[in-house]
Amino acid sequence: MITAKEYAARRRELMSMMQGNSIAVIASGREKVRSKDIHYPYKQATNLTYLCGFAEPESVLVLTPGRAQGECVLFCREKDKLRETWDGYRTGPERAVIDFGVDDAFPIGDLDEILPGMLEGKERVYFSIGRDAEFDRHLMEWVNEVRGKKGRGTPPPGEFVDVDHLLSEMRLIKTAAELKLMRKAGEISARAHCRAMKVAKPGIFEYQLQAEIEHEFIHSGASAPAYTSIVGGGANGCILHYVENRKKINNGDLVLIDAGCEFENYAADITRTFPINGKFSPEQAAIYDIVLDAQLQAIAALKPGAPYSGANDATVRVITQGLRDLGILQGDVSELIEQESYKEFYMHSSGHWLGMDVHDVGDYKIDNQWRVYEPGMVVTVEPGIYISPDNKLVAEKWRGLAVRIEDDIAITKTGYEDLTSTVPKTRHDIESLMAG
Ligand code: GLY
Ligand code: MN
Ligand code: MN
């Protein structure tokens, strides 16, 4: 759980990084219609969640460092008995002050009236520039309203700064409380993968394994999958973001499952690949062992001070060498790496930042140089080999094989912590678990 104290500290830290005489305006996510009166599950704007934990739509958080009447103001929906009967509980401004630790709260309907006054006399506005066209337009309307009053000596703000830069850097380094939640998301997701391995058998449908995985998520208290679960039997594993999950998985096939839950707003992201009949064939084993070796070597490269690119470089090196040794690639390994020949079989990079968003925020380069790892960063390590069923240039026995192995790694003061280590990943351990 993220405490009210931690949320307040985040708001203070953001305000301390804002230049003088400025204001930050953080808007909620919008509800999106799925079909007629039905909405997609609501997702709060991650930055608003990060700063105060408020989960309702139609809300705006305003931070004004030094404002005498209160620095942190939340605009939110009013209580409404009828709407609450239909759509669920609303906090309302009165309760919001108590529950979310803001200094003041007003009905969202009063935003147009109150916000121009808060912008008056401010030189710059921090907001998420260009992420929500409707919000951008509103902000300009509020600015114009201040401009309209210019005769009375109140120049409108003249500088607009993307608040995401500041928030992304903050979010990139996880606190102890955040890591605790990510550990939990990792544990639940790991259990879900184990459950899928245990029930797997030839003839099962991809969606049945998806159901096992997602049952474990929800039953364990996770709010939802952090992204659409990928369950690809056989050659479907070659489609990196395969989400149809409708096919039967046949004896002799591998299945690639990429699934992770979201627990209290923090994501996990795990991939495991295993033989549906519980026993790796020689070809499956050969490809699997290259990917596992690549992943282990990449993880071994993770420690504070090491460059971000080290993990990817390790995966490229091991995969290219492995494919060359199997005769799937031919030629000199350094040249194959130079020419990026491996990209036919390994077309993504070794991972991404992980946090409240699955593909989390944070720059990968600073001044065009790979940044170095710092304690508190969390990164996925997820090499893969995908041999298209249509690739006539490789021997037939390899075609349609797909393996990805993905874990979530937190950088610590001395090295790293694997947040998803409780799902087996050696062939021996997978086969043992599947054998029961
Ligand atoms: N599950 C999406 C990814 O691994 O990046
Ligand atoms: Mn994944
Ligand atoms: Mn991933």
C-alpha cells in the first residue's frame, strides 16, 4: 500500500522541482465507450494515481507551490445519489480532503470558474503536453480567460512545460513501498504461470490457459491483467503480441505465455515457454537453452553503474552465437551481429522499464548516451527466438518454434533482485513441475 504520507512526499518532490511562480495541472484519464452504454474498464491517468491515488474519472489535481490557501487542490465529481446507484461510489470533494490528504477539493463543475483565478500571475504551467487534445484546448481557454483580464494587470502564463519529464524521472526510481507492491504483483503472476504449467495438456485451448492465469490473478486480489494476456500455442508464439488466444494446442507444440497482473496499480510482466506435453523435444530444447542462456547472461549484467544497453548486448551476443552454432545463421558471429542478422529471429530488444505502466516511463538515454542502472529501477529481461513457419531458409525442423523468457528485475544497491523468480525456467524444473 502507498500511504497518504508517501503520496504527499511525491507531491512535495514534484513541487520542489518546479521553477518558481508556476502551477501544475494533472488531469484524469477519460472514460471510453466500448459499445453503446458500456465503457471499457476505466484506467486512471497514471500520473494522477502516482501523485494522490485518486481513482475516479472527471478529476483534476492542481499543485501550486506556496499558495497560501492550500498547495494541493483536487477537483472531482460531486456526490450524486442517483448516479451512484447506477455507476458506483463517488468520493465527493468533502471526503476527498480527508481520504486523499489534499489541502482542498472542489466540484469538477467549478473548474472553469476557479482555475483561471489560480493561473493568474503564474509564469508557467506544468501539464502533460499533447496527451489529451480536449484538455489542451481547455487549458488554452483558461489561459485566454486570464488574458482577457489583462487590463487589470494580470499577464497570463507564458511558458508551458511538460510535467511528464519530471514525473517520469521520479517514477523510474521505485521506493521501498513500490517495490513491495511489485514483489507482490510478481509473486501472484508467477503463481499464475505455475498454475498454467500444471494444468497444461495436449488438446487444451489457448483461452483455457488464459482463464487459468487470469483466475489466479483475480483470486489473489490483483485488479486485472496488466496487459492483454498472450497465450500462443505452436507457431502463434511467433506473433509477439498474439492476443486472439482461440486455438487448440496440439501434442508436440510449445506454448508461449506472456501474462502479468496489476496489483494496487503496479504491474508484473512474465513470459514462460513450455512444451504442452511436458517434455521438450530436442529442437525445442536447443532453442530454449539459447534463450535461457541469453536471459541469464543479461540478468548477470544488471547492477548499479552498468549501462542500460549491457543486457541487450548480452542477449544479442548469446542468441547470435547460438543460432550460428545450430546452423540457423551462417557466418562470422561478429559480422552477423554487425549486420543485425539476428533480427530475423530476435526482432525486439531485451526489455523495458516496468512500474505502474507495463512499458513504464523513464528515458533510456541521457544526452544520447545509454543511462546507467540505479538502485530502485525495475527492468524486464525478455530475450526470445522466433522462427517463422514460413521461413524457407532454415531447415524445416526449426520452423514455427518460438521461445521467450521474461522476468522482472529490480536493481538493488549491490546488484539485482529477481521479482519473478518463483516460476521455474530451466527445462528440468519446468518438466518436473509439469510432471506433478
Ligand atoms: N507483455 C508485453 C511485453 O513483454 O513487453
Ligand atoms: Mn511480457
Ligand atoms: Mn515485457
